[in-house]
Amino acid sequence: MMDAQSNPLPLYSSSVRPLGRKRPHMFTVQAKLSNGDAMHLEDSTVKWWAERTKQSSGSSSNVPVNETLAVDSLLKKINRGDLLVVNSRRRNGLIIFREFYAEFAGPGAAVGGDFDQGCQKIIPLGNLSLIEPDDHEDHQKALKIRLQWIRLTQNFTDQPRSADRAQMILDQFKTYFDKSTIDNVPNEAFALMVGVLPQTVRRVRLGLDS
């Protein structure tokens, strides 16, 4: 269900500065393109996303840690069962690849834990920020939001025509991310998210399949 890493993004630099107090950590992952530019997200917010941000505003005591994780380090954290949450206040997310399909974990969604052990690769989108949940309630809320993201994609796979499934997942991502971010997601990633061939996604992207 994903195609953002047919050509894997270069590793991110890693620098750590420990904090002197025990607080939940925020991990920031910034995607760097091969030309050295950073993938970025537009500032405008999707309506439902804005509502979710309002609801969560001021509710978290998370503090950032000066740590930029490499993709391989983040993959190891996910595979060993660490549970993190995609920051709901940013336009960001993570494409998670399994052997035969891919999933998108968007803002507010849980990543890692029992969900993602055994994932093979990941593609961060935007200025990815992952937060450790404050408590059990935050943990459960993040799991529910992850299931909502999964169900959203499943709605697309119910479409009988493969080109329609490809078009729907592309259109959905256009509501979250800017064009430059989407253009750097491989056809394979989108294809694996909705169960179509990469060639189908390519044709839809080029406007060859109506």
C-alpha cells in the first residue's frame, strides 16, 4: 500500500543532545532529497486536520529532543516494538512497507508497537515528527487514529477498477501534501497501498488512464 521508496531516500544525519530530565521525547526526521533540498510541506491545513489540531492543542506535555534520526535507526525502533505517535500538529506522515502491501500512518496515528513489527522499509513524508505517548489514554487514542487511517485506505481498495483506486489514493495525498512531496513518492508505494500495479499509478499520474 505504499510507493514512496522504490528509490530510497538518502539517510538523514544523526545528532543527539541528551536532556537532563526525564520527559517524553519528540523525534524529528527530515527527508533530504538527492539534490540536497529538504522535502517540505505547505502551511495550509486540511479542514479535518485543523479540527483535530484544535482539539489536541495544549493537551500534551511533550518536549522536543535535539535528535535527528536516520531512516534505518527509526526502522529499527519500529521493528523492536517502540510505540511512537505521528505529531498531529504537523503535515507529516510515514509510509510503512510490508512484504506485500504498504500503509500510511498520518497525523495522530500510532507507529510501531504491535502494529509494525516486521516492516521492511519506511518513507517519511514532510518534516516527520514522532512523539512518545504521555500515558495509556494517549496510547489508545493513537491506535484508534491509526485504524482510521487504515480504514480510509481500505475504502479506496473497495473500488473494482484499478485506475480508480490509484486516482483516489493520489487525490487523497494531494489534500495532505504539496506537489513536490507527492512527486517524490514512488509509484510502487501508492500501488502497494491500494493493491494495484505500479504501472497503473504511473499511467494515472501521467493522465493516460481516464
